[in-house]
Amino acid sequence: MGIEFVKGHGTENDFVVLPDPDGTLELTESRVQALCDRRRGLGADGVLRVVPNKVFLGAGDGWFMDYRNADGSIAEMCGNGVRVFAAYLVDAGLASPGEFVIGTRAGDRPVVVHPDGSVTVQMGPARITGDSVATLGGVSFPGVAVDVGNPHLVCVTDVPVASLDLSVAPGRDQSFFPHGVNVEFVNRLAPGALAMRVHERGVGETRSCGTGTVAAVAAHLHLSGLATGSATVAIPGGQVTVTIGDGESTLTGPAVLVARGELGDAWWSSH
């Protein structure tokens, strides 16, 4: 028997899901890189290992999302990944449709799996932490730093985001973001409607970023002099809805399970 996997995506931010009920899979950096490689592996923006809280944390019921970026690095949180993770738990019979809680390195995340297959995630607070600047193609973009359990720099700009070249990582203030940062470029389309592209640390440009959409709405409201509100965010992979409340935020969007299968033992061992 090979190693079971499921492939899924949330607004085209795609993941390899690895069920690991016994906590025995050794998820090395090289294995994650190989899994996420779109030529020599399955191809994905990241890997979601499904492990019981009692195994990963030593206590508690429910399931922990052990998330890795495509380069093998560990990330604190991933909003699109949580939606895919929740959809997998329901599909596998490990959770019932409706409301339950998923463990992450950024803390517990309550989710609701709706009858239409969309998922709402309680994302926790989106904290404004200061101002900084991203550089891209020799141009400086002022940005708002937002912590959503992981670091973001949101650059609201009049430059059409569709025109930007995100094939290389935007420059950042390394003293402000010593461990890297997800950089979002955002256009205001209309009241309550944004468009966004994102360059994720450890991955590159992705079709969507769940925490990034939350950060984008939080920064948009902050720049508008507001602390709470909601907006839709159009990303290359689709559209999500974000609500920023008093010390909390929610993200609602689709989650799609695409395929399942088994990884070859020899392939796994070779990496």
C-alpha cells in the first residue's frame, strides 16, 4: 500500500492533503518540495498533513492542520488551506457538516461547512502592526502591515494589479519582516469590492491567499478610517467574502476536492 493523498483547492490555491492519523509520516523539506513540484510531483502551493490534536499536541480532540509551504518551510496559518482541510474532514467522515474546530499553529480556527460546499473560517484577529514599503520593478509601494497569524504587507494602489510582474519576490524591509512576508497588491473596485494579487513567502505568486484576503480587507478598512466592515475580494482564482469584526474576522469561500490516490512507496522513499 502506498501513502494516501487527496488533492484540493480553495479559489485555485491548491494543496496536497496527507492523512496521517497515527502521526507517523516524516514530512521532510525535500518531500514537501517534491510533492509540490508541478513536474516531478503532484503539484501544489502547499501540503496539509491531517494529524489528530492528541498526537500532534499531546492532548485534545479534533484535528490539527500541519501546513507546509511549497518550499518545505512551516507556516502558521493558511485560510484557503483551512477550507480545503475542513472539506476533507467532512468528506472522509472525520467531521460532520456544520460547525467544528481545526487546530493550527496560529491557534484554533472554528469553521462552518455549509450545505453548498462553501466554508466559513473564523480567522481570528487581523492586527494592524505598522507601515512599510514593498518594491517591485524599481517602484516603491507603500503598504500596511497586518498580522493574521502570519505576516502580511498590503499595498493598496491605483496601479492596476493585473499589470504587475510578480514572477520575482517584491523587495521588503528585512528588519521589519525578518522571517519574510506575504505581499498583497490591492485595487479598490467599488465600495465593498477589492481586487488582489499576492506573492506568498516560500511559494511565489498564488491564485489566492486566504489570510491575504483578510489582511487586504483589514488594511482597506484601516485606510478608510474604519475598524470593522466587510468586502468581497476578487483574486485570480475566484472570489471570497471577508468580514472584519471587533477583534475577529471571517473568511467565506469555496473548497473543492479534486482527486485522491496513493503515492508510490519508492517515490516517497527516494525523497
